[in-house]
Amino acid sequence: MQKNVARRQFLQRVAAGSGVLAASGTRAAAEDKFLTSAKLDNFELYYELHGDGPSVVFAHGAGGTHMSWWQQVPVLAQRYKCITIDHRTFGYSRDVKGGPGRRAFVQDLKGLLDQLGILWLVNPWVARRSWASHWRIPIASAR
């Protein structure tokens, strides 16, 4: 019995990291504590904030979620404000019907930074993975 419980907990952690739990509507305990959303027009962008200091945004790659950075955030949050996001169509950030999909990633990030009061022309730094790296940083091109 104990082996099955440990296996189930392991699979839940893997599923949470890959966005499967987001699709099922189930949230992990840490997500209940930290995960929040920003209303951007008719769309909700889910994100987490950790730490204080200069801002660093973590943009996951294809198949990722805000949880993709679970190893980096605890260390960097000691000196920086870490912002992890679920891009539109990933994790909890469901796109609106007929929505723009990933074409809106830069606008979504700009909208979030505006709501958080972060000056996006001089700040933040952006950590990116896979296809997210095609963004032209700084995101000033979004204006």
C-alpha cells in the first residue's frame, strides 16, 4: 500500500510539472499558496511571484508551465523577484476561443508587467527555454 501512495505522489508531481493537473482542474498545494492570475482583456494569465529585488521573468518552452523553473526559483528568489508564468495555451492559462495563441505571448507578458508595476523597458531580465527564445528581447518591440 505504501509503495502505491509514493508512486501516486510522484506521478502527481510529474503531472503538475507538465501541466496535466492544470488540464484536469486539480491544483497542487503549493499552487494554492502562490499561483495567481492577471486579467488581461478577456484572458487570464497565471503566474507566481517569489522573492524581492530586480525582476526576472521565467518563460517556459513548449510543453512547459510555470513549474518548469522549480529548481532555479528557490535560489534566485534570494536576490531577485522571480516571476514564473503559464504562457497562453499552457498550464492554467487557457486561451479564449479563437484567440491569438502564442502570437500574443509578448503582449501578454507586457500586460502582466504593466499590472505588476514593473518597468519593462529597463527591467526585467527574461530567462527563456526552447521556442520562447525566439522573442526579441528587450520586449520594447511590443509597444
